[in-house]
Amino acid sequence: MDIVTITVTCFFGAIALTIIGIPIAYALGFGGLIGILLCLGGAPLIKLGLTPFTVFHSLTWTSLPLFILMACIISETRISMDIFNAANNWLSRVPGGLVVAGVWSQAVMSALDGSSGVSILTTGKVALPQMERLGYNKRFCMGALLTGGVLGPLIPPSIPFIVYALLTQQSIGELFVAGIIPGILLAIMLSVYAMVACFRHPELAPRPAAVSWKERLRSLTKVWSILIVMIGIVGGIYLGVMTATEAAGVAVLIVLLISVVFYRFRLANFVRAMSEAAMLTAMIGIMVIVVTVLTFLVDASGIVHSLSSLIASSGLSPWLLVITINFALLVLGTFMDGLAIMMLSVPLFVPLIVSVGFDPVWFGVLMTVNIEIALITPPDALNLYLMSGAFHEPVAEIIRGIAPFLVVLVIFLGILIAFPQLSLWLPNMMSGR
């Protein structure tokens, strides 16, 4: 067999191994190793030994474990409860006020943890008991909170953005900034739908009593410090005062001080946070290594060049190519984990997107949204099962709750595809383009 055939076989073999339950790191590593041996012989295997050094001998990589540590520290405190209470006080009188407060709480938490799963659990543990106590429809509320988790990786800092930047050699700062406007837009779209649904169907959410201005202002005193952290991270990176790594270090220090002074964060909490951060960092690090090896095989095979030439000769519209790739990512998301999709598709799709003239930063935002939709789309939907297990609700009931919100997400994805400047305006301003 020729090198292209072997590479394609190994690539889809890795996908098949992932589908049957083999851990993504082993599946990708095995596929890349077999492909290199068959196509290039044993000499390039030195690549395997050098890859960990070449990938991680960079300050860019340092931002990932630091932001993960910040998220783990926050998960050991009551910060999410204070954020939700403040949002609820300010939004209590709008239709579906608690649901809207939950969505915007997730938007704020997204600027602190960078992960949809953490955002869903921390906000849900606080919001759902209050929603049930006040007579809200639980299925509707869980659907809103689950889809609101998509905000996690869009609003910086974002763990998927960092991984994408490491795999594609893009600027973490530009990717962070690229997610701000889409994240705010999605929060508005989810909130508007929730308000309209609750206005048309009052049984979904009763109207609670009004909250006094004194109580509203008092609730802000508990979250002002967190707001400073958010503004500091985004503002520092955008203005060029700090790199993403420096912003991560400063953010960890400030969040740690806030947690110790205001939230009784002690040594036992710190040990748990450090242990969880170490395990998550190691897991992602191993996957980045094996994807780098697989990318080497794909580059050596010339597949991307062949596909680019085929597209150019066929007259296929670049926009049709983007739509096709996004559709493929959505389909993959129904039976593969979101991070696995990124690891498998980046080596193939990103060079192809660049070859037809699209911005890889914009595509990174699209891919992240696709991955988050994958996390709530059955059958392989990690966040869906995470919420089901955490709140003891049947999966079928949660699926019925997220169905209308999924429509909002698909419309949102279409808007991002049709209007790239929503993602690129701030990065272009940041870099002076």
C-alpha cells in the first residue's frame, strides 16, 4: 500500500478504537506508531522520544496547568453560590429569572474555570435546589443549565482554546479574545429564549417576589473580587500587558488569596485542588503528545496537499467546505468525546481550512462550539451523563429538556459561520490588523 492509503487506514483505525472504548491517547498513539513504522520505517521513531520535549519546552504550555489549577481551587469554594445569588437578585423579576440567572452565572464562572463540566456542576448544585423549591420545571431548568455549559470554553480562559493553540501553534491570547463576543452573544440568545418560553408558558417558571435594591447591591459585595480577576485576565491579555501564561499565574495567585481570606480555603482544600489539577494536566498532556505524532504522519503523507488540490480542481466553494466540515464534526459528536474529536480532526481539518484562505483562529471558535455541542448530544454525551448522575435525573428527561436549547445552539453556530468577524474583530484589534 502507498503512504496515503496506510495513513488513512491508521487514521480511521484510531477513530474505530476510540468508538469501541479504547482511551483516546492509546488509540491515537497506536495509530500513529503503526503508520510511521509502515510508511517511514524505524528511523523517524526518534520523533516519539523528542516530542514531549519539543511540545512542552515552551512557556505557552504553562498556561494550561495554571488555569486548570485556578478552576480546581474555585471548585473548593462557595464562589459559584455567591455569583448565582448576585445574578438571581438582579434578574429576579424577568420571566424565568432563576433560569436566566443560571445562564449568566455560567458565563461568569466560565471566566474562572474554562470548562463546561465544572461550570454546569458548580452552578447546577446551587441553582437547581432553589429552582425546585420555587416550583420551576426541573426538566426545562436542567436543559438551560446543560446548554449554558457551552459558555465555559468560549469565555476566556478556555482549556479547549489552549489545547487547540498548542496543536496548531496559534496565539492563546488571540483565541481567548476571539471567544468573548460569541460567548456574550450565546448567553443573550439562551437568556432570550428562556424568557420567551417562560412568558408564553408561565407554568415553566413562577414569578418570585421582587428583590430590594439594597439586597441587590449587597450581593455584589461578595463577587467584586471575582469580577476584578475576570477583567484582569481578559484586559491584561488584550492590552498586551501580560501574556496568557503571565495572566494565568496572576489569576491563580489572586484567586488563591481570595479563597483563603474570604472562603476559608485551607491546606486540605489546596491538596485536593493540586491533585485534581495534576491529573487533568497529565491526561491532556499525554493526548497532546500523541496527536503531535499523528500530525507528523499526516504531514509526511501529503494528504492535506492532495485534498487541497482536489478541492481546487473540483471547484467546490470554500464556504461549502466549511459547512461540510462542521456537519462532519456534529455527526462525530454524536458518538465521540469532544476532546477526542479535536485531537483527531485538527491534524486534517485545520491545514485544509488554512489552504482555502480561512483564519485558523475563527475555525478554532467553530470547532470549540462543535465540541461543546458534542458533549450534550447523545449517545456519547459526557456532560449529559454528568448531569444525570449528579442530579439523579433520567437521561431521557434531560434530553427532552435540552432539545429546544439545542436548536438555539445550532442557530448560534450558523451565525458564527456566516459572520466570521464576530470571532475575529477583537483579535484583529488586539494585533493591530
